[in-house]
Amino acid sequence: MMIIRPIESRDGEALAELAKITGPGFTSLQDNSEVVSNKLATALAAFEQQEHSGEALFLFVLEDLVEQKIAGICAIEAAVGLSDPWYNYRIGTLVHASKELNVYNQMQTLTISNDHTGYSELCTLFLHPDYRHSKNGHLLSKCRFMFMAEFPQFFHEKLVAEMRGYSDKNGISPFWEGLGKQFFSIDFTTADKMSSIDKAFIAELMPKYTLYTDLLPKSARDVIAQTHENTIPARKLLEREGMRYTGYIDIFDAGPTLEANVNDIRAIKDSRYAKVKISDQATEGELYLVSNTDFENFRCTMVAVGEQGNNLITMQTQTAQALGVSAGSTVRIVPLVAQKR
């Protein structure tokens, strides 16, 4: 059985092991002991506090209870850009026209932006390759919406998610080679690792003025707002929940940023409370996300539940134990995928 829970101090080694296989462009979890230790400490502190003002990192693990193995991680940043600046490029259009010369040109531009400062962010989603089946990716991604629905006071009304941009089989980003490298004079992997530790160098070295994409190499232009092939499934999941690309890209690899109003997210607005009834019989039916209502001991799983009316659902003892609930407990539920209307 697979369960989502807040990360714990005992998960440090598993977190470090996942960091070793995330690959280039996965800025939020680098194979760096200092980064991993700091992320763990920050997440542990977030779940120890009942009240938050501003930034907090809520980091969750997907645990295989049978194998007692950590299969993946995901996180929510309560607010970005309050301590360290949050940078991206805003894609725009400038028109250069002359009636006298009969010239009219629309030029795509890139402008450094901090427009998402203060927004909440979905981040650090990584599922171990051995577990990329059985809708585990759905559970790992969407469990965060259940937490946000239960504890809205910790989050901004706007939500963003950065998608990893295109890089080739050698981990080289054409966008970085065509633009960023000209200002930083370091390779993509090095810049990506540095940004996970200290973002001050970004402000110091990034171009301060609007750029014309037509001046970039074609290889760089072609990957603007393109998603890394390993991240396409995650993007599709978020888009089905209501997140959309609105013209912002990552400054390093040009990956698209998705955004939405929190209350427009399908799994948040459609989730509801139900009471638990325990049954020893296997339950058949539609798959649901089911979570408890506990903060420090938050649990979420994906299971078929039997609805019996009056907001009463049945689940097996094993599921109830994994969620930390009992007969009569209140849980939050929502269909795993949008129901056809």
C-alpha cells in the first residue's frame, strides 16, 4: 500500500538517494549533501509549527508500506521570493512598424520578472523510476491539493509550478547555451547547482533589459516553453487539474511555468468531507484521493471507496490504519480524476 506523509528525520538517507537520480535541471533537489540537509531541516521545521507567516516548505514522501521504502517526494512552497528573489522571464511582444517603409514586424521578447513573488509553488516532484506505474504519479502530485484544501491559511490565493525545460541526452540545455552561458560563462549544470544554494549571482549577472528572441540561436528559440520529456506526464496531470501556461519561463532552461487560482484547482474545489465506516470486505468502485485532517500527521492515499450516502464511505481496516483514522472519523475525499459530465 502507498501512503503520503510529511517527511521525517529518518528519511534523510532516502532523500539523499533520490537526489542522486533526479538529473540535470531538477533545481529543487540537487545531489549535494548541504542542499539535501537544508531542505530536510526546513521541511521538518515547517511541520513543527502550527502557525506560519510567509515562507514554509511542506515536503512529503510517498512510502511503500509493504516494502518500507520511500518511492518519491513532492513539496509545496507556501510563498516564493520573500527571502530569495524569484526570477523568471516573461514572454512579450514588441511591434516595430513604419508605414512609410511598409514594414510591420512583431518581435517576441524576454523580460526578467519577479511577478510571482509571494505566490505558493508546487515543487520538488520526483517519483522513483521503479514506481512509475499504477497511478502512483497521480497520488504523488495531487496529494498536495488535499493538504492545501485542508489548510488554506498557509497558502497564497495564486499557485505556480515550474516545469523542467528541454535538455538533450547529455543534459545540455540549448536555451542556456544560447543565452545564459553568454552572461554567466559557466555550464548549465554548474549554474543549476549554484542556484539551489545561493541565487544572489543571478541578480548580479542576468541581463537587466528586454531581450529579442530573434537574436538568439534557432536551437535556443525552438525550446522556449518546451517541457522536458520526463516532466510531460507531470505537466499533463496539473493541466487536467486546471493549471495553465501563461507566458512565463525559467531563466535557465526556458521550461514553462504553470499557474492557477488555488480555488480553481479541480481537486481542491471538488473535495469534500465524509465519515468513515470500517469494513473487512474489499471495496470496489471509483478511485479516490482520501486524506485525514491532521496537520503534523497528515496522511493521504489513493483507494477505491464505497459511498453509502449521507457522506459516509467504507474502507478496509488496513487503509484506515494507514490514514490514522477509525470508524466515525472525518476524512477529505475527491475522485482521483475529474468525473465526466
